[in-house]
Amino acid sequence: MPELGALASKYSDKGVQILGIVCDVNDANGAMGEAARAIVSQCNANYPHMVLSESLKGDILRGISSVPTTMFFDNEGRYLCSNIVGAKSYDGWAKVLDDLLGTAEAYAELPTPTPTPCYGPV
């Protein structure tokens, strides 16, 4: 999570927005509980986090079996590549982002892009 915070700052001028989805430590009302806030704070995850509504949980979290899982979308909401399961180093995530930024530019020319595979552990 600290790597993603650093990348959020580095890539913001390239239009990259990192958003954390809290799905495993919500309070009884489904809001971001104190445990989640503590984890975000302790991990220096200084980028926005959200809690999904029940309807979005089914849509977005379907098929996710491990945390963390990372997904990439372009500014039109198009899914750019297969989910990445697990953490990466700063350099590992930077390589993924650099490659995907090039892919997103190429996809801008296409009406409906097809997801491309991402990278394994780095």
C-alpha cells in the first residue's frame, strides 16, 4: 500500500488515479470501520479509499478470491488488463503502469478494447 501511495503522487500528472476498495474490514453498517482506517493510516496508503454498496460488491468483487487484487481501467471506464493478485514492489508497479499507459493510448484508437494479460509477481 505505501508503494501505491508513492505511485499515486508520481503518476497523477499522467492521469493515473489510484483508488482503494475496502472490502474485508467494514463495520456493522458496511462503512469503513476503524480497523480499516487504522490499516490505511499505518500503511501510508495516502490515496482515496471507498466502501462499495451491496449491489456494487456483487458486480465488482465477483471472482475476486484474494486481497490485494488490482484492476486497471482507462478514463472511459474500459477494463485494461487481467486482475493482478498480490503485492508488488514500487518498481514492479511502475513497470505495470508504464506499460498500461502505452496500452491505454493504443486503446484510445479502438472502440472496444480487449483485456490484455498483465504481469506475474515482480
